[in-house]
Amino acid sequence: MQSTARFLWQRLEPYHGLVYFVPEADRHYTSLGLDPGMMGYFGSRAAAMGAVPAEVVVATFFNFEPTRVHAVVPEVWRRATPEALWSARLAAVDEALRRLFGTRLEHDDIADAAAMLRRIVPACRPEGRPLFAGHLAQSWPDEPHLALWFGITLLREYRGDGHVAALTAEGVSGVEALVLHGATGAVPPSVLKATRAWSDDAWAAAARGLVARGWLTSEGTLTPVGRQHRDEVERRTDELAAAPWALLSDDDAIWLAALGKELSGTIVAAGTFPGR
């Protein structure tokens, strides 16, 4: 049975995730002197932690090929401060949401949802959660639609930090996590390999290691043991993410899920995410 934490995260994720795909983001980042593409992604997401070195971005983002990160960081901090990038990220989100939703953002339920998330975020402890902790240090936006985005972002990074911890506890590297994810069929392995910049040789080496562990077949599908591992990581991730969501009543969770479905549906229907 799917956990409340996972269900609500899935319903709300597109409201956060649009920032990685909307044209407004690249426009704001390039106006600061950044190159289009991954420089804006790495810089804007890491900005909440400050001008951290490439090694910290490699560790916290987890599954990107390290030389791709080193090609961007610390050069991104020479071109723009973390404060400027954080402001640009919020401005991009603001413009994108206004374009997608218009006056829908003025409805009371947007402010109500933002207030609900602001109430439960304090249940998230920052220890061992570097990306969440960096975001937690930022100020909540005043505008309800941005406060909602920020609350979802906090809970999303909280969950992500826990997911990395669960994978690390299982002895799984970033590239191995991608190979296993690709083996589920949820996302084509070619897409995961290309977007995270892993070479064919590195991908094949990770796959061979997983075959040796008994988690992957030689054809690249999950074995029963591999499936058990995936299920355990997801269960542990849900468990580590559960504290804030447990503060919601059943009625609140149902109401928030319905709102998330509506908002996410609008974002997806607009063609925001490639391939959807």
C-alpha cells in the first residue's frame, strides 16, 4: 500500500518540478551571465546552500557524473552570487506560475495550502539533510503561490536527502541508483544516462557490478533480490519522510491531494515536462 508521504509528494511534485523546465528559468539565469542549460540548474538549486564547492554538489545531488558538476562549479559562483541565483529562481517560478494559472493563484485555497505546509515543515529535522537545511535557511515568500512552491520544495528536498541516505546505507552509488531505476521501466535508461552525463563505459561497469550482486539480470532487468532492494529503499525513504505528513488529518491529506492533482494536472497538460 502506498504511503501518505509518497502519495502526497507525487501529487505535489510538478508544482515544484516545473522550475527545471520552464523557459522563464533559463531566461533569468542567463541574464545573470550564466550559460544556458545545466549551469542554471546546478547553480540555482545549490544556491540555497551558499557558494559550496563542486564536491558538495556531487554529494548532495548524488547521481550526476562528477566531471559534469566540476565543469560548472565553482565557475557559476564567479558569475553570480548564490543570493542572486536564489532570487532569480523565485522570479522564474513566479512568472511561470502566473503564466500557467493566471487569477487561479488568487483563490483562497492556494494560501490555505501554503499555510498548511508551513505548519508541518517544523516537524522536519535538518540533521543529515544538507539540501533541506540550506533551503530551510531561506525566507518564506510572502505571495501565497510562492509560499506554496517553497513549502513543497522544502518537503521535496527533505525527502530527497532521506532517499540518498537510504541508498547510501544500501551501498548504492549514484550511477548504480540510476541503473536500478532504469531497470524498473519507469524511465528509459538512455534518458537517465544522458541527462546525468554518464558514459557508456561507466554505465556498463555499474550494471556489471549490480549483476554480480544478484540485483540485475544480464539482460538489464531486476531480479527478485533487486526488486526487494528497490522496495526496501522506497519503504525506508517513505519512513524517513513521514514526520511532517503525519501531522495532517485524513481530511487535510485528502483535500491537499485533490488540490495537488488539479494544479499538477494543469502544469503537465501545458506541456511543461518533456515527454509527457
